[in-house]
Amino acid sequence: MSKTKIKFIPYGRQVIDESDIKAVVKVLRSDWLTQGPAVRQFEESLAKYCNAEYAVAVSNGTAALHLAYLAAGLKAGDEVITTPNTFAATTNMLLAIGAKPVFCDIRLDNYNIDESKIETLITPKTKAIVPVHFGGHPCNMDKILSLAKRHNLLVIEDACHALGASYKNKKIGGIGDMSVFSFHPVKSITTGEGGAILTNSQDFYKKLLHLRTHGITKDADGFNVMTALGYNYRITDIQTALGISQLKKLGKFVKARQQVFNSYKTELASVKEISTPSISKNTVSANHLFVIRTKDPVKRNPLANFLKQNDIGVNFHYPMVYSHPYYRENGYQNVTLKNADLYHNSCITLPLYATLKIPEIKYICKKIKKFFTQNNP
């Protein structure tokens, strides 16, 4: 494969087949395009897959986070402990409701929140813990749930990377008080844009439904009345028809991603200049991302540039949230966390998706090896 120029390899991509296309076309030919039967069917299928009582599908993962925080009753002045190793939306939506994100350091084996460091951050203002299952790798939920119970805190899982993952034989999605998913094209399944909140609480479920549609409900006379400040976070039948079709193939997608993950681990085992992620015992990862770290942070950017020059679409997941200029300028200018900062300066995301081929993986790994051969003294 390396003898001929290859096509650009993106870091992630969707897998769409004819059955997906037919499902969407069927809706386009129906009487329902927006809030119709496909939305409800998708929600029921998603809840059943994750062994959760309820699912509320929404327009995107950020909307899902926002609604989950609102339904939880979080408000101005509340503190929420979470990880800095996440997409900014996780904490942006906390800022949007006036709550304060409190960043906990991360583990360097799977890049998740370090559950052993959460308790020291709990104060009388702490109302919730938001663990992020980074890269699809489940956090240590037993420890997190135990802490939450002891301190009377809610657990809202940011599971946007983790549909298809499980923790001790329990599907991610039915473990915490609420779990949030994203269906962006690079995720386990896609609806184009889209998201969902899953919960076992009927109270949260009713609040989520209410807030999703402008805070409007029907009164005793059948009139629409607004009883809360809600939003238009609805998803469409067009999108959820695709989601229903995709969900049927989720097991196949996760298995394929696992094979890619394992192939990387095998191919890169001899490269001493990098660290690769590991999966915790008693968990099944959704394998959303494969992130390596250069042991010498100085070599991170040159390696990334070298791979890009060879048509390999590497990425960075993530700059630590507190490192973003907006956060630095708004109360987080002095935040520093040992492991998070080390990770921030050394991480590179390699391509990972269900249709990534073995020859492509070998090509990527060959280029990584070539870089270090050329750049070691």
C-alpha cells in the first residue's frame, strides 16, 4: 500500500449503507418529517438497547447536555465536578445556566477523570459530578456513584463517545441519574446531527420532554400553554429514521472499532517513544478514539505535521477546556493540573472508524515508526 499514494485518511467518518438511505427516503415520502412516529420509535429502541427506562432525543449533543443540566435543577452558584479532557460543550452548558465547572485531573492510562481525586474537590456548593467516558472508555462508575451517594450528588454521564460501551456488564446509558449521547457523524451511530438523554427517573423524563418543546404543554381545555422557559431542541423523523437503521448495526460497528483499536495496539507496541491507551478491566469500550501520547512532548507537533503531510488526518482530543482563551479570560487563568497538562501537550488522535482497513492502519503505524527512526539521535 505504501508504494502508491493513498487517499487521505480522515480521523473519523460515518458508515452509511443502502438500508440507511432507504429508511430516510421512506420518511421523506411519508406524511411526517418532524415530530412523528420515527422519533418515538428511535427513543424506545435506544432506551431498550441501553437498559434505561426513558430516552429523550434532541437536536444535538450540546442540547442534550443543556436539557440534562436544566432538568437536574442546576443553577447559578452551583458547582459541578468534571474533567477538563472533553469537548467544550460539556462545561459550556454549565456556564450557560450559571453553574461553575470544577476541573478534576485525569488518569494517564485511559485519559478519563481520575476518580481518586474527586472527593477533595467536593464543597457545600457541589451539586453534581459529570464524568465523561472519553474515547468511549467507561469511567470507574462504582467509585463515582459511591462518592455521589455519600455526598448526595447527582451523576450526569457525558456519554457522547460511549454508545455501545458497557461497565461491568451494564450498558452505558442506564447507570447514572442521566446519560447524554451525541449522534454526530464521527460517533458510534449517526443521525447527521442529534443527541439524546437517557434516564431511569420518570421525574427527569417529564422535565426533559417539557423543556425540549419550548416549555409548552396542553392545559385542561386542550390549549397550548407555556409553563416553563424551554427551547426548541426537537429532532426530526428524517434524522431518527437514520438513527433507527444505524442502531440495528451498532454491535457490528463497535466490534469493527474494537478490531481497529487492537490492531493499533499490536502495530505500535514496539514504538517506545509513545504511550497508547488501555482499557480498564470489566469494561467494554465503544472505541470512539485512539489517542497516543509522545513521551517527549516536544515531538508531538512535528509528528502530527509529518502524519498530515502523508495524508493521515490526525486530530487533537482535546485541548484542556481550561486552556481555551475564553476560559482563561473568565476565571480559569490559574488552573493547572499535572496529568491534564502533560496530556494536553503530548496527545495525538489517530484515525479510527468502523471501515478503516488493516492496510491503512499498517500504513499509519509505518509512518509513525518512520518518523521516530528519522528523528531519534
